[in-house]
Amino acid sequence: MTAETPITALWPTPSPHPLDDAALTARYGRADRPHLRVNFVTSVDGAVSVDGYSAGLSGQPDKRVFGLLRMLCDALVVAAGTLRHEGYRAVRLDERRRAWRRDHGLAEVPTLVVVSGSLDLDPAQAAFADAPVRPVVLTRADTPAPSGLAEVADVVRCGDGAVDLAAGLARLRERGHDQLLCEGGPRLFGALTAADLVDEVCLTVAPLLAGAGPGRITAGGASPVRHLPLRHVLAAADGMLMLRYARA
């Protein structure tokens, strides 16, 4: 088994030793109120992908935090395009993380939430067909659902011309999903930012120069600039930085 790449804290409280899972969990934690956290990885020069996929930017420390954030959330929110392009499979956690969730009164795995205005979704995709918890799809009121989708997911309609994200998040919270984790893609991140729904951004910076071509982690129309204070800086021995920004 490959040894874990050590992660240490640099700021605001440096750690003299690498962070174990309990210490890393404490650095992120769960909020005491409804909360939307966004998680992305980027290159030093701001690319959202390498060769078209985010996996080219990731590494073992990033994947460790990625899994931890999934453990902490009630529901995992992702855009349909990202679900298709990245080939999402059913959301599952290892036994250690399932046990942590049971010990904290949570369902064993978070609920997958897919945002799709067009409902261009394949009910046979493993993310739906093999899901241990029935997924939720947020869509517009007037979009016809493909055959078989209602058999594998709850279709929640919010908004007429476009998916009303504020209403969609409110519907999720009615279901008990207060702690939300969004894994993208860029257009969903941009839309959530424009609607002022983002409470936290967890950003891994990979020590890579991707060069021109790939897009940024956010996309869409312009929106007001908002202040998001830095909360911590973690560093991995392979040069990755894990940054956490969150509202007060």
C-alpha cells in the first residue's frame, strides 16, 4: 500500500507534525447552520483541467481532502455536464468514513444531487442506477424527464426559464440536507456565486503550469465581487496547497 503524502498546517496555526484524519476533519468540520461549500482543484496558472479532465490536476493529498469533504456533507451537488464528462459513479464511502457518519447521526453516505436544466441524463449511468441512496435531480418546471429517470431519482422542479438555485437549495434543506458540497462544474459554480449562495470555497492548488487553453474553475456571466476571507492554509509534501475560504 502506498504511504499517504503528509499534510501539515501552515496558517493560521502551524502544525509541528502531519495532520491525521481526526485533525484534518477538525480543520474542515461541519457548519452550525445551513452551508454550501464548493470544492475545486486548479493549476498554479488557474486551469480547471489537464487534457480535459480535473483528474490531471489531482493527487493523493487532494483526493484525501476530496473524500473527507464528502464524508462531512449531507448532499453532494454536481452539474449534469460534470457528471457526464467526469464519468461519475455511485457515491460511496469506505467503512471508516461510513462509521464516522453513523457516529455523528448522519446517513451512511451523502445524497447525490444533480443540477440539470435540460435533463440530458442517462438513468442507466452508475451514478443513478447503482446509487446506495436515491439521488435528487434539480431541474426547471417545464423540462420533460427522460424515460426511466423518475424510477432512479427524485426529480425536483424549481424555476421556469432556468433552474432557480436558491429555491432548489431551499428544497434540499427541507429534506434535511443542510450541509451541501458542490464539486462543479464551472458554470454551476458561477451561477451559485451570482446568486450569492456560496458560503465556502475549498481550493487545492496543484504545483503545475497547465498553459493556455483550459478554462477557469468558474464560468458564466459577470457577478458582483464578494469578499471571502482565508481560513486556513495546508500544505502537502508533494507541493500541493489546500486553501479554505469561508464567510464569517
